[in-house]
Amino acid sequence: MDEKGLGDRLQTARRKAGYTQQQLCQKSGLSYSTLAKIERGAIRSPSIFTIQQIAGALNTSVDVLLAGKTSQLAKKRSKTGISFVYFDVNGCMVRFFQQAFTAVAKDIGVSPDLVETTFWHFNDEVCRGDMSMDDLNKKLAQTFDVPQFDWQPYYLDTVKSITETVEVAKWVASHYKIGLMSNIMPGFLEAMRANGTLPAIDFDAIVDSSEVKAIKPEPKVYEIAAQKAGCKPSEILLIDDSRANLMAAEKQGWHVLWFDGYAPQESVRRIEKVLEF
């Protein structure tokens, strides 16, 4: 890493943003000593996590501060041979959307059990791309006895980012190739990336079940994901909250790690341990 060049670019970006060193320290959470040393080029190879903190505080990208060198950093391999990491979305990247069932029930005057049962009846078909969102909404409207219905706004309004996963995903993206692999309805990933629910990461591969016409744990979706990753199955790690999905990936020769959405900090520690290099 060009420490002097990094320091010069950081200083330029800080001044352009109108911050003193003390103000940037407060905003980024770094100590004054650390920031000052980075600007002087006195710290050899500051951690990518530190650079991410600074970039976030300056509302710029890591790539800008590193002058395009992030692509070189993101080519590492863990001690266990992992070079590509897939994150599941629901239950890993974002907190699951059960609250949406309650919101729907309250708005239209039906029981939450009816909403949830009806939803899961059609979920796989829609996520596989066999049923359109229009058809799903028509069936839901018919079941709920309302003139019209739109599931997506309820989902987007209630689903929340898991902060711990967002941060570790940024770290992963700085060291490894990274992707999303989700059983998801059409258009939902794009909407979550657009509204900031999903992190602003330049993913190397996105496996949207509704686009590839296959869902986890079907073998086909893992074959497609491996092709998109461009590496051997033994080099891929899947992080998922579903044991069934993980078992299917393991049968394909992938590394797997179960994510506990109720204990994200512990799950993040296990991710960091698995991805040691």
C-alpha cells in the first residue's frame, strides 16, 4: 500500500469535506493519533476496516482513498481455501419480515395467521419466478377480500438491516470476492439496494432466485451460483440462516456457516474466524 499517497488523498478528502482532523476523528470514531499518523503516511498498511471508517465519515469510497487498489486487496484466500463468500439476505443481511404480516393484518382487518399462511403458500412459486408479483397480489387481494393489494411496500417498510452483518460484509468485500444469494421476490433486491437497506457494495455476483428460476435448497441454484462466482465449489462459503440451505450447499462441496439472526455479534465473530488468512 502507498502510505504517503493514502495520507495525501485522505487529507485532500478531509479538507474538501470541510473537516478538521478533530472533527473527522469524532465522526469516524478514530483516535486523533491514528488519523494524524495515517495522514503523515506513518502507519504501514492501515487496516481496511480503519479505511472504511474514514471513507464512511467522509461520504466517499474506499476505492477513492486507495486510488483503485481495492480490487487487488479483494483477491485473498482464507486458511481454509475460501476465496468467494455468498451472503443470504433474509435473516442474514436483513431482519426477517414477520412484522409485515402484522401490519397487513391490522390494515385490512384479518388475522395475522391468515396473512402468514397465505403468504407462505405462494412464496416459493414467486421466488422461483413461476408466479409474477401481479399474480401474487391478485391472489392475496382475493383471499383478503380487498379490491387490490401490494405486498412489496409492506416488506420494504418493515425489513431492517442487520448492522453487524452490513459491517462484516464490507470487511469481506475488501478482502474476498463477495455475492448475494437469496430466495427473493422479483425486484426486491434492487429496491433494497436503492433505498439503502442493503449495503452499497460492488457485489461480484448476485443470485436472485426469481431471475435464475431456482431457489435454495434446489441443486440447480448452487450450480448457477458457482458459475457466477467463477471458482471451484471448494472455494465458496455460504452464510445462511437456513440449515436446509446450508446442507444442500455442503453437498455441492461448499463451505457453510450458519447465521443466527438472534445473535448476530456471535455469528460475525464466527465469520471472521472462518475467513482468517
